[in-house]
Amino acid sequence: MKILDEFGIKEDPRFKKVFREMLMTFGLCITYTIVTLAVAWSIGMSRPPEEYSYILGFPTWFFLAIIVSPLAFFGIVIYLVTRVFKEVDLDPWLPESKEGRGE
């Protein structure tokens, strides 16, 4: 960033990592919303209620949008949290900069 270079401030590498994870989280939330609405709208609004088919006593659109898609996205969230996202140290100083402070 230009302003960081101007004042001689070194960008913290943790910011890039957590910014990428934030974008992935927002993307997942937006995708979940779009998938849920698309399934409910396309299946639920495509025919009158008298012609609905049912799965386990629920209309198909409700079962897919409210029961199946959250379970699928819950699995995606578990995968992201356990395999993709990494813990970030919240100390105010990076480990290599602690040495320079005389600690």
C-alpha cells in the first residue's frame, strides 16, 4: 500500500491471511443465501401448492431449501474451519519483531 510505504510501516502478513479467510466466509454466506433462495423459488413457485410432491411430510422445495442445503453448507463450514482456516496469533508484535525490542 502506498501510504504504508510513505511512512515506513511494514504491513503485517497476518492481515493478508485473515482478509482472504474473511472473503471466503462472505462468499460462503452469499452462496448459501443464493442457493437456498434459488431452490425455494424455483421449486416452490414453479407450480401451485396442490401439485407439490412431499419428502418426509415436507414439500420438496421446503425439504431441499430448509433441511438439505443447511446440512450441506454446514459440512462445507466444518471443512473450511478444520482444513483451510489456520489460527492466527493475536499478539500485538510478530515473533521476529520481538527480538528487536530487547525482550
